[in-house]
Amino acid sequence: MFENLKSKNNAEKPAETTGGSVNIIGAGTSIEGEVKSTGDIRIDGHILGSVITKAKVVVGSTGVVEGDIIGQNADISGTVKGKTTVSEMLF
């Protein structure tokens, strides 16, 4: 009985998505080093290093990235001092 329910539940689960979490680097926060994630990243602070994600990168109006950005999508309102590489859309 329980085995049957278990296999049914596993079959109904959707495939793993790349945008599983949302990460926020707030204004007034500084990070030095490479930032990697499988979910979305919003940057309102300052990053000295690369940002790599399989999802979307948003650089808010107060955000600064001194390094490369690699992601699926990017929405840039702040400052990026580096190369931005996206596989879908750049806003």
C-alpha cells in the first residue's frame, strides 16, 4: 500500500527547475569573491568578483558588480564593470 503511494508521489513531482531560490544582496552589503547559485540573484549591494547562476541576475539601481556576470537572464539597472553573458534575455 505505501509503496504504491510513494511511487505515485515521485511520478507527480516536476523536474528540478533552475530558479529554485531567490538570493538578495542588499544595499550596504559588500562581498568579495565569486558568487554561484542555481536560483535567481538580486544585487543591490557591491560585489567584487564574478556572479554565476543558472537563472536570472538582477542588478538594482544601487547595485555594483566589479566582475563578470553569467546567467540565463539579466536585468541591469546599476553598474557592471565586467563582461555580461546570458543565454536568453538581457534587459
